[in-house]
Amino acid sequence: MGHSNSYLITSGGRGVLVDAGCAGKIKNLQTALEKNNLMFPDIVLVILTHTHYDHVGCLAEIKDRSGAKVLVHAEEKEYLEKGITPFPMGTMWFSKIVSGIGNTLMASK
């Protein structure tokens, strides 16, 4: 699903998807579903490990096609509702500066 992994867990003709990949990569999920004799409505749940762009890029389209529920950590629910992806805080002085600048610029949009 782009440069991050997504996982399709199947059982009894239903699927659970872990992470929704990068935007524009829905065809990759379509292929995985077809290989498992499934269609989008067979996805019943999408579990998000976190809300970075490379894990939620196809989420809206997947929800539209499947009607699946979405499971996300309570602290990241607001990010999905607002359509934002905060930069990670960083672990070293330089990455903390870059993160602070990125988050400031994103907040001004």
C-alpha cells in the first residue's frame, strides 16, 4: 500500500484491514481482496496503528467502498476528524526542531 505495510486478515469470508496505506494505492488492496475471493464490502473493520499519512491515505475510499468501522486510539481520533497528520515529536535536538517547524506550519493551514 505504498511505502508502508497494510495487513489483510481474513476468516470466514470477511476481512480486517490493519492500516490503510498511502493515498492512491487502493488498487493494491483491490488485488489482495481478489486473491482472497473478497470484495470491499467484506472488510468489516479497519484498525489503524497510528494516523500518519502513509497509514491512512486510502482510509476514506476504503470506508466508502466497504462501510467498515474504524478502530483508532482515542488520542488520535481528533486527527482523523480534522484530517491532519502531526509530525512525530523527534528524539534528538535536530529532529525536535524539524518536528516543531512542521507542526507549526501544518497548524497554520
